[in-house]
Amino acid sequence: MRDVAVSVRNVTKIYALYNDPLDRLKESLHPLRKKYRREFYALQGISFDVKKGETFGIIGKNGSGKSTLLKILTGVLTPSSGQVVTRGRVLALLELGTGFNPEMTGIENIYFNGMLFGASRAEMDARLKAILDFADIGEFVYQPVKNYSSGMYVRLAFAVIANMDPDILIIDEALAVGDAFFVQKCMRFLRRFREHGTIVFVSHDTAAVKSLCNHALWIDNGQMRMRGDPKSVCENYLAAVYEQQQGRGIVNSDAVHADDSDRMKSLRDQRQDLINSSQLRNDIQIFEFDPNAPSFGTGIGRITSVDLQNEEGIPLSWVVGGETVSLVIRAGSRIPLKQPIIGFYIKDRLGQTLFGDNTYLTTLNQNITTDCFEVRFVFCMPTLPVGAYSICAALAEGSQQNHVQHHWVHDALIFQSHSSSVTTGLVGIPMTKIELRSISCE
């Protein structure tokens, strides 16, 4: 167990709820110890381990018990039963303003928090410049924090804990209020920190969980629903969210009969048409559409096929990064759909979304009602680093903001990049021109 940084064993948290404030007094004075309370289980039987050096993600809807769990991990709350053991220095960024005195200035709060974390005045003097540089809130650091915006709160709070050398870093969803530049700065810090430290990370952003975390836990109504690799946990959580919003649906292979006539066309290796003989050519192997891939939705409609095709409409078994391709998605429904939306995401092996699109804006001014449809997305395939990728396809009905998900297919189409010229980044964008020329020095 020496490699375990955080150990949680059968943790339960019960709150006593009273309909009237006087009921608490009645209960304490009742000669027969009559109970006036109602017990609310915020957490029930939670158990997991986080190994040293791991990043552990926790997801769940609002009120599921995530924040309660984090407060127990940091010692802010005591569990009703169960045990929590942490090994190393634990620092946390929980709710906005936690640990800040609103009447004190930013500078005063920096030293105040340092004292709470066990640092001396001299140590805080040495770290002050790094904290101020990270927070980057300028002269506001000399103003009372009660005048701060939520984003400034987060900047200062994160800057303090980032410079206190924790062994275990616990972060709630406070980063959601930060501006884009600061969030990127925080993400860079977290990626560096996880090389030597342990992170427990709570977020509604499943893409961030899949990107940062080694393992994930899904909590629902205070209970563990699923624990495992982030990609599987996040996909199941997403399916449950849609199910809760629009009711449980049944997706089965008999919902719509797919027309497989086009699939009988022979697959062609696009590489044979190219003259590029470099070993760094981005050869991408395309596998067959999987009609039995994990999916969810109402079952009224169904994705029947997903292909990558060339300009002649021939399904491809290979494509080359930088070439124009067509992603063709066919779908059908049991009943005509009003304003159908078909879309896709392309994800890497960690489940990170690289890019995607849908038909909503294109068909916004069209009155479409149909039960069988095909959509063709034409784009230039980015140059992809070596690895496995997948296409997620979805059929919905409604608007961009308010729609019913009829069929969402995880990993509908798998493809593998075998060679690549990309050395950094998630994708490489094909260049139309790169020019190096000599100029006069003045």
C-alpha cells in the first residue's frame, strides 16, 4: 500500500434534516429519544484508491455528492462512517473563496493561506513573486478580495496552491469560471504536476477528465455508478445524462433496416493514386462500420452506416492525411423526423475530441421532415499522429440547444494512423504553402 496516495474505504456521509428548527431541540430533550430527523445519505459506501502519481477524475451531476467527497478528503468534513487515509501534503481548490477573508487584500490573503498551509513568513516572501506572476491580476492584489470577480478569486486561489509544493492536489469545478487563457495556464500546470504528484480532479467537462485522468469514478445520488478507465466512464455517464433528460430508449438492430448495397462496392486503397513515397506519409487505415458499437438513444431513429469515401463516392479502406475525404453517414427512423440533426466527432484513443460538426446550421432555414436520410461531410483530413482514432456519429431531432438524442454511437468507425510527420500536437493541419526566402538585413 506504499504506492497508494489516497485510500477511501466504505465512506458514508449522513445529514440529519429537520422540518422545523425546533425539532432539533425536541429531539435532544425527548425522554424517549424520539427522532424528529430525516436522514439524507449524501454519500453511501464509497471506496477507491488513488496511486501516487495518478490523476483520478470524479464526474457526476450536481448534487451527486462529488463536493462532499472532496471535503471529506481534505478534512473539511468528517464521514459518518468509513475511513480516508492520505499520504503526503494535501492542498485543495474547492469552492470559490474557500480560505479567503473577504475583508483582507489579495496580498494579505496570500500570507494568510500560506500560514494555513504551514508555511513561514520567510517562505511566503520567497514564493510571492511566483504567486503574483501566476495569478496575473495586477494592482487588484492590493484590493480587498470582496471586490474580486469569480475569475479573480480562482486566479489567486490557484496561484497560491500551485506554488505550495503539494503532494496531493484536489481540485473542484472552480476552473469552470476562469477565462480561456487562465484555464490553459492551469491545464499546463496540471500536466506538469501529474509527472510527480497526485491529482483528484472533479469536473463536468468529460473531455478534460479523459484528457488528464488515468482513472475515473462516476458518482450518482451519493453512490458509485462506475469506476474504470476515463473513456468508458465518461461515455456511460453521457448516455445516462441523455436518458435522464429524454427518458429511457431502446436501440436495437431491428429498428431500421440498413441498405447495405453500397457496402458491396469494393474498397480501394487511396495510397495507390499518390506519388508521395515518403516514409512519413500519413497512411490511415479505415476499418468497417460497427453496427453493434456501444450506443444509446430513444431508438426511434438509427445510424445505419458510416463511411469515409473519395470524391467518386467509393468507400475507402485507406486515406492519407492532407487529402480531401467525405464522411458519409446514413440514418433512418421509424417515423418521419422534424428537423433531424446528424453530426459526428472524431476522437483520439483517450477520448479527446479533435473536431466535429453537424447539419443544424446548414439546414436551419429548410423545413425537413423525413425518415431516411444521408449526410456528406466533405473536409481535408488532418495529418494525424500515429495511434488509434474513432468516429462518434449521432442522430438527433430539434435544435442545437434543445434536442432529443435518437441514436448516439460511440466508436462507430475505427481508424489507425500508421505513420505520420506530426511530432507535436493532437493533429497536423495541411499547409497550402510553406516558403523560406532570404531577405536583406537592415
